[in-house]
Amino acid sequence: MKTKVLNLLSENSYVSGESISEALGISRAAVWKYINILKKEGYIIDSSTNKGYIVLDRPDVLTSVEVSPFIRTEFVGKNIVHFNTISSTNTKAKELAADNCPNGTVIISEEQTSGRGRLGRQWVSPKCKGIWMSIILRPDIPPMEAYKVTIIAAAAVHGALAENGADSLIKWPNDIIMNGKKVCGILTEMNSELSKIHYLVIGIGINVNTEDTEIPEELKDKASSLKLETNRHFDRKLLLGSILNNFEPLYKEFTSTGSIETSIAVCRDHSAVLNREVILLEGNKSSTVKVVDINSNGHLLIQESDAVREILSGEVSIRAKEGYI
Ligand code: ADP
């Protein structure tokens, strides 16, 4: 009901309490109660005895009602489940996926208290400063190919940042980099049988308006935010819409043709590692290698002393010879 009241309000003209109460079949007192709830959530609403209510400002939150106007997809993000705080959007997504939520459901939280990176590493997710989200998908593809959706997500985030005026590079396979520092990480998790995927959860964490003081000291040399790298504030709603709008067509290319050609082209054209000498970390082994290509399967090709070796994502981490990347 609160959302219905909000949807009837306007930013351009006053709407009378009477018309809202008639449209929704609730009392004027009930309308007033919902207006007060909305004010508590951060909506600035002016009320005038004669004219009614007008929305003067909206909160910076990624609720369904706030982000839906920016989403132009068929199914990705049509169902949004929003939290103010949660342990991890990927963990919640797995619960909802096991409960049969619709394909393309997106879980968003303003804050994560136990956000995760790969190998159970911590992901710092301060309140309302980033986009902490997970997309639930049920592709009819072999489990062996699930990693390709990480590549698709990286291409989609890169495209969305570009649309919103932030120049970034993709650090194969799952990080987005600005000026050598990580502004986004992607963590794909899967529930499957040997030959069938039950569901995939694509976790995307983007440091959007994170301030310097919110980045832990030990991460300062490798983590940054869009705001810190560009000196301007980003609209999280627009950015979230762009990510989903970029993601869906790339994902559909994969599920309908089996190819991730377009995503690979983006990852090649904007790679942080291609044609560079980097340090490859495999388990506790580390070696210096030259990256020579990303092939059509999304694998990294590296030049070893006398042969080119294909590296699968998930097996390795990459670092620069000096600094993070
Ligand atoms: P990598 O691919 O760099 O090996 P992961 O993808 O596993 O790392 O991401 C987790 C790591 O990212 C953490 O161990 C930490 O060093 C770093 N990290 C944690 N939170 C953030 C954040 N908000 N922004 C950027 N980096 C972060």
C-alpha cells in the first residue's frame, strides 16, 4: 500500500489526499499514515492543506520503486528484492533461488555485513555507498560453462560505467579497475548436478560513492571507488539500471547462440592484463607471465618460455609486478 501511495504522488504537482484515498479505497487518515512512513524512509514530501502532497526529493536507495524506472529489460531485474542490511546478497540469493524465485530476480542490499569475494575473502560494503547485488539465473547450459556468465557480467559492468562517464578496465576474469585499483568485483556461485545447473548467482559489488575513510587501510593500495577516481558523485539508480540493461542482451546472446563473442570483445578491448607481464598466482605458486590473448571461450592465453598456455578462470589470481594491477 505504501508503494501504491508513492506511485500516485508526483514531483511536478500536488496530489490531493482525497484523490489518493479514493483511488486506493483507504481513509484520508491511512493516506497520512503512509505519507509519514515514506517521510521516515527519506522521501521529502510537502503537504499543503488545500493542495495535498508533493514529492520534493527522493532518498538514495535502490528499492524496486526507485530503480524500476531505469530498467528496460525483459526479465533481469523485473523482480527486485531489497534489504537495508543483510549478511551477503549472494547468500540470500541462494536461499531465494532454492525457494524457486523467478529467473532474473535481483537481490540488492544497501549494506552487507559479511560480503564475500572469491575463496571466502571479505568484501567491504558500506551503507548506501555502493551497489551490492546478486542476479539469480537458471541457464540451460552445462555447469562447465557457468564461468562465462562472469565474463558477461564484467562486460556489462564495464559498459554501464562507460555510459555513466567512468573509464574502466577489466581485470580478467572478475574485477573492474580504475587507475590500477579495484572498483568492482564479481563473484559467481552455482548450484548444480553434474550435467544440469539448478541456479547461478552472480554477485556484483561496486564501490560507487565510497569515501577514502570507508576503505580499510590494508585495502587502500588496491581498492577505490568511482567517486574517488573521478571526483564526482554517481547516481546509483542510473548505474544499476545501466548494468542490468547491458547485462541482459549479452546474457541472451549466450543462452540463445552459445557464444559470448560480444562480451569477449569488450573484455579484450578494455583489458587491464592483455599484452602485459603479470604475476600469476596458482595456489601457493607464483610466476611471471605475459598475457597474449583472451580466447573465444573466455580463457586467458599466456606465453610461457616456449608455449602458449590456456588458463581457466577460477583457478588463478593475477597481480601486477608492482602494486595491485
Ligand atoms: P582477487 O580477484 O583480487 O584475488 P577477490 O575477487 O577474491 O580478489 O576479491 C576479494 C578481495 O578484494 C579481498 O580479499 C580484498 O583484498 C579486496 N576487497 C574487499 N572489499 C573490497 C572492496 N569493497 N573493493 C575492492 N576490493 C575489495
